[in-house]
Amino acid sequence: MVTASPTSLRGRLSDNQLNFSAGPGALPESVLRQAQDAILEVPGQGLSVLGLSHRTPWFRDVVDEAEENIRQLLHLPAGFRVLFLQGGSSLQFGMIPQSLLRSPHDSADYLVTGYWSRRSIEDVAHFGQARVVWSGESQGYRRVPSAAELECDPRSVYLHYVSNETVEGVQFQQMPGRDDVPRICDMSSDFLSAPIDCDRYSLIYAHAQKNLGPAGVTVVLIRDDLLARCRRDVPTMLNFHNHVEARSIYNTPPVFAIYVLVLVTRWLRDEVGGLEAMQQCNQQKAECLSRVLDARPGFWRVHAEPGSRSVMNIAFRLPTPELERRFLEQALDEGLRGLEGHRSVGGLRVSLYNGVTLAAVECLAEFLRDFQARQDHPA
Ligand SMILES: Cc1ncc(COP(=O)(O)O)c(C=O)c1O
């Protein structure tokens, strides 16, 4: 069998396929094409998706299908509600403690493993206390904690953590926490990238703009027993019960974003073949890149420690800021985009979300090898 060389692959990849941005990220080509068509006319509707009312039976069906597809993909147990909300994952940082902490003495456990989990505790103090069970700050957020390092409080109202730290590129390989304390997880940057043991969570949330579609919609899976504990005396748009009762059409939802999310879930089911297949492909992509990075650890300085390295986001540095600048310039010349690190930490970062193909990663890996060779043997 003759395999295509990355150079010949490059010619066959579109600019959209060479998008390694941390979010909004690359979406599958077939989804982009269907979204393009729908902007002119949704099949069978005779109108643009941008001009279709959220009160039409068509849109009710779209939301219902989005829910059903997520249920199927995750094998979501009965007893979970699936919501499509607005305000991004940042709104959940406040909505969750507001709903669940009923007095200033109520306390919730938080794991602080990077930029986003640090941000997730900012709003808690308005409603109760955030007890930081573990923080990776003093070690520069290079790893997640082991089970032995966590002393979670059995009286905690919930435990909150971020499964994949998008900025630092560290990801939990094992689920932390105790099964007798509700587990709440921000899965914004790895939701639907692999199967999840949903039964062991009480609430999972993820904004769309990594693996699910465009920005504007946030998926929340909430278990009935946790929902029953959520307070109702909060502003209407921040009340989980209102969204459950309205089945995600409480006010005007982001119709286009939810429509694209449906297309992505169909793609995952019909073209990829489900989350096990997606996970395998994501592993292959991460391994393809890691082979290059790990061959020269003094040159490619990966931020995360080996046992905590993310499959979705790989953050790394080069020996000097000047080299990093050159890397980004030359990558751009090759049409490889979205490789700069988060503004809070700088450096470089590759995001390998579901929409990024293995061919695109092979192409990037070849660029890395060439870049390294050019530094080793300047012309
Ligand atoms: C893990 C994680 N949580 C939360 C957020 C914040 O999301 P949003 O911009 O939707 O509020 C981000 C943003 O990238 C993220 O990566």
C-alpha cells in the first residue's frame, strides 16, 4: 500500500482542515458544507436557518434530535436532563454555585488544575465557600492530582473539576472524587471526544466551540436528583428548572449554533461511528504529534507531565521566544493556523479537537520535523 506523504497531503487539505485553534476550533468539512447550504435554505424548509423561528415545529425537532443524538452517543442513563443553554461555560461557573449553595456556610470542593478551574471558583464566594482540595499552581499546572492526593470532604455540596485544562494541556486520565458527593465537571474541551461514564456524574457541562459546533450554545447534562436540589429563587434565565420545563426553548435560543450541533452529532454517529471510534482517532492524532515532540524533549518542551498530558490540547515551548515567533511565522506560511499558546501563558499550543483529521496532524508533524531540522542544520 502506498501512503500519501504529508507534502502531497498538504495539497489535498483545505485551510479549514489545517486549523489547530483552541476554540472556536475546526469543524468537519461535511458539517461546514451542510451549514453553508442551510444558511441559504434548510432542506425542506424553504428558508435560511438564520431566519427560521425558534417557535416552529422544525426547531422543536432540531432540539429534540440534538438531545436524542447526545443521549445515544453517550449511552446517557435515564434520569438525566439534556439542556442547551447560553452564556458559555463561564455562566456555569456562577449558575452552579448559585443554584446549589444555599447559605454562606455551604461549601463545595474544587480542584484547581489550571487557568479554567481557577476561573471557575471566582463566582463561588457570592453564594458560599469554595474549598480548594488541590491546586497545581505552585508547580505551574503541569499535572493533575492522583487519587491519593485528594481528601474530598464528604459534607461538600459538590465536587467541581475541569476534565481537560485547555490552556495548559493537562487532562484527567481517571475520574477524581467520591461517589457519595455529587461530581460536577466542566468538559468544555473534551466533551464527546471519548465515551464517558455518565452514571458517576451529577452534572456535566461543555460549551460547543471545541468539539460540538460554533460558539453560542452550552450543553448541560443534569441528573434529576441534583436538579431537585437546585434553588428556584434565582433570576429566571439562571434557573435550571425553567430551562428543563421549557425543554431548552425558554427564550430565543441560538438556533444556528444548535442546528450545527445537530449536524456534528449526526457526523459523529454516522461518519465517525460513535465515541469509541472518535476516541481511537483522537489517540492516534495525539500519538502522531507526541512522536515528534518526545523525540527531542530539550527542543520541544511540552508543558504537561507525561501521565497528565491532554489528548486534545498540547501546550509546549521552544528554547527561546524568538524561535517560537519564527515557528508561528513559518507555520502560517504553510497554512497551519491557531498554534499560538493562550494569552495568559504564551508559547505554542496544538488543539486536536474532533474536527481535526489525522491527515492534518500528519501534515503538522511533518512541519515540526522540518522546522527542527532547519534549526539543527541552518542553510
Ligand atoms: C475548559 C474551559 N472551561 C471554560 C471556558 C470558558 O468558556 P466560555 O468562553 O464559553 O465561557 C473555556 C474556554 O475556552 C474552557 O476551555
